[in-house]
Amino acid sequence: MCHQIFRAALATLLVGVFFAHGSALAASAENGKAAFMKHGCWQCHGTQGQGSVATSNGKVLAPDPLSYEAFSTFVRSTNGAMPPYSENVLPNEDLADIHAYLSSIPRAANYNTIPLLSQ
């Protein structure tokens, strides 16, 4: 009986991980940018996830955001200055798209590659 419960729990976990990866892989950066603006993420984190001096709690999100799993867990269950966003407020598809958007933001150019700044 105990083994059956363990197997069922493990199967549920694996299915959840599979679908979490699938939704993150099928996500759209273009839709993510729209969702980032629609849900107000930009107000604290800047329009490109660069963070904000005006909102000391608006942490830098891009480039190189957290893994999708860590990002999703934080957004859903944070107990810090940022309120948690339930699936009713921020659907899983939007969350995956937002992560895709943040992942698509390129790193800023090295200042040494900008001719005017290297003079």
C-alpha cells in the first residue's frame, strides 16, 4: 500500500515536471513581453527586467533569469515585498511566456565596444 502511494506521488511529480518544462519550452517571448506589461511587472522591474532604482524591491530579472522552475515557485509563493501571484491572477501560460521574454533579453554591450565610450 505504501509503495503504491509512493509510486502515485512520484508519477504525479514527474508529470508536473514534464508539463512545466513543456509549457516553458512552448512559451512565446513576444506574448511574454505583452504579459509583462499587462500584469504590471515592468512597474517594479523595468521594461526589460533591468530592475529599478525607484523601487528598491524591483530586482534585476534579466538577462539570465532564474530557471523556469525557480522563477515559477518564487512568483507563486513569495512572502517578500512582491506579492505572490496565483494562477487566477497570472495564468501559467502567461508566466511561461514572461519567463521566455526575460530569457530572450540580450546582455548589454560591453562599454569597450562602443566607440564613443572607448575614446
